[in-house]
Amino acid sequence: MILTNIPIGFANIKNLKAAGEAQNLIIVEKEPIEKRDYTKGEATKLYHELKANAALVKNSHGVLDTLKSMESGVHHE
């Protein structure tokens, strides 16, 4: 699953919860979650929990590199 750099509000916070169930999670982080959190901190808390087990990338090139690594069985962060 790829979690993009989107704003999180109460209407789509369930996307973060679903991301927690993913076996392989890639997070595209161009801007800190604190600037995109419209849930009074709830999204920030969930997001930081997700980051602990995710591959963090800054752009689409990072996503592609990570997907290639996952496909070959090598996991880079």
C-alpha cells in the first residue's frame, strides 16, 4: 500500500487505519503530517505509529525504488 502526502481530516482518517493493516506500506512524506492533520492530532498519532513499520520516501522515484526492492526481497528505508 502507498500512503501519499495527503491532508487527513475526519472524513478520510479511516485510510490511515486501513494502512495499518498493510503488509508492505510505503509512505510518501513531502510535508510533515502536523501540517496536514485536520483531526486535532488524532491523525498525527496514527501516522507516527505507521511510520515505525513503513518505508519512508520523499517522491515517486523513492516509491519506484522501494517497490523494486520489495519485489526482489530487499527492503531499504
